Amino acid sequence: MTFLIWKSLLHRKLQALSIIIAIAISIAIIFCITALYKGIHSGMEISRQRMGADIVIIPGGLTIEPSLYLFGGAIANTYMPKDTLDAVRSIPGVTTATPQFFTNTLTADCHDIGTNNRMLGYDPASDWIVGPWLKKIHKNELSADEVILGAKIPTWVKNKIAILGKWYNIVAIAEETGTTLDYSLFVSMDEARRVVSANKQLKPVWEKQGPPEGLISAVLVKVSDTANVNEIVSTIQQVGYVQTIVAAEVKKRINDQFAVLLLLLGGAAALTAIASLFQLFSRFYTLTWDRQAEWGLYLAIGASVRDITYIIVGEAIFITLAGGLTGLILGEALYQTGLIVLAAYQSFPFIAPSWFFLTLLSLTLTGVYMLMGALAAWLPSYRGRQIDPSTTMTRGEFD
């Protein structure tokens, strides 16, 4: 019977190929969109848990896109007086605030660690980002020769990394967050200031704004649940020449933008899926009329009703399986292409789905289409049971 199924498909290869292509396209789109949505959703959730800042304060005059600043790893060597931190902490509704100090783009002595990587100085007394990782290794703060690496910082020497002429001991590698933290190296605030002090290109900055010891690059702020964020932002802007980034607004804009994209692409995938399933159903529904003489011949030479069912359903399963596997291969290619684009233009958090999730997604899509294909073949299979061999062989078609 398997041979008959194969010969039948080859005899009608154009029809079979058209259905396989339609199924493959719909599965590829659904696979790619679902995987990307999962990655962005996970990234947004982890960034909320790990970053935890309601407001980020940066020096005034920066033209960096807020989403790129929060999630894309962009930094700038601009600074503000460190007494800005005390002014922010005194604002009603602010529960806690911690400063950060940015250095220049990093290049290690023995290898390039990337143009988007940044060294951040942190304040152990108020920080809530680095602290949890230090507690895991039973440390309260980093010494001058210690560093915590982001998840996407490459290393060639175990437990050590050379940066700007100095070797640091890697005390921990942070979990992936899908944010700038993945491209960051955390050192003590004093060490970060020592690094920039040795940079001759930044000498004009210190001449204009004062020594690094009196400056910070950003302030991360948490506010109380009952506080009015807009009022706090207005008050912060009166502190000095600063600008504020409200994390919730940036994340909402990203979610809204991706929701529109998901709606458009998901709608296209749904229409393609409906079209492919309709084509699959119509193909096997019309089998009873198109191939009744063939079924009659099979029955006349001793084939059972079960054999007819096996042939019809077998063709449907083979076509959907071929379309599913082709669609998964195409969908993986689209997904990998999407990851390359995101890596080049990422301005939102993204954590790649696990292989378990992708495998489960692949099995689910393939299983659903195979089930729909079998259901589409059930009706013509049922009609095939009612075929009278003598009638179909003499008349050639149903009334």
C-alpha cells in the first residue's frame, strides 16, 4: 500500500507539490514569529527582574535613542556631578537610587572583545544589579583586580581577562538578560574611574567637568508603587542638566511596536495556514469524484475498505509531513536570519528560546498539520467505503 501511495503522489506531483509549498510557508512563518516573540517576551520579563529601574537618569544633551540606551549596549563618555545622586534620593517617592560610571569602549590586549561592550563602575552600598551575583560567591564588593562579566563577553583565558593593559580575575559570569548587562563588565567605581583617568582622549572632559572622582554617568532609580512617575520625572529635571528615561514607557512602546508587527505577520501566517488547510481538504474531498474508478478497481480486485482508507489518509499524512519538515527547515533559516538582524540593530531585550521550546514548537506544528491532514482525508475515506465497484467501473463517476 505504501508503494501505491508513493506512485499516486508522483502521478499527481504538481498538486502535491503545491500543497507542500503552501504548508511549508505557513509553518515557516508561524515558527519564526513564535520563536522571535518568545525571545522578546522572555527578554522583557528578565530585564524587568534584573534591571529593575523605573527611571534612568543620564546627562543632558545625549541624542541616543532611549531603547538603544537601555537595551542595546550604547554608551557615551558624558558625565554629571555625583551630587546629582543625593538630590535625586531626596525626592519624595524615590525609594532607592544607585549610580553607575561608564568608561570608554573596550578592547582587550590580546583580543578584541567587541565594540558594544562597556565597563561599568558600580556602587556596592546601593547597587541591586551586581549584588545578587556577588552574594552567590559570598562577596560583598569587587576588589580593584576583579570583574563580573556579562553573559556575551568572550573570554580566551579561564578565570582571567586582560583589558587595557591590566589582568582582571573573573569572579562571576552573569546570567543572560537580553539587555546591555550582557555586554557589560562590572568593576568597582574606583577602578572604573582609574581606567578613564588614564585615557588621554578624555582629558578635555576632565578639564571641563572636573576630575572623574566627582562625576557619575547615570543614576538608576526605583520609585514607590504609589508614586506618580510623571511628577518625579518633572522634579528630577529641575535637579540639573539631566534627562530621564522612563523604563516602563520604553518597554510599552517596544511591546506595542512588536504587537503590531506580530499582528501583521501573524495574520499573514494565519491566512496562509487557512489557505493551505483548505487546499488540503479540498484536494482529498474531491478524491472521491476524481478517482472513483480507481477505488472501484481496487475494491474489485480484492482491496478492503480499510485499504482504501489507508491510501487516502496515507497520502494526506505524507503531504503534511513533507510540508511540515520543509517548513521547519525554512522557518529555522528565517529565525536565524532574524537573529542576525536583531544582533545588528537590537534596541530591545531578547533572549533566544531554548532548544526544548523550539523542539516542542516544531513537534506541535508538525503534529497539528498532520492531524488536520488526516481529518481532511477522513471524509473522502468515508465516502470511499460506499463505492460500489460495478457501478463506478461502468459509470466512472457519481451522480
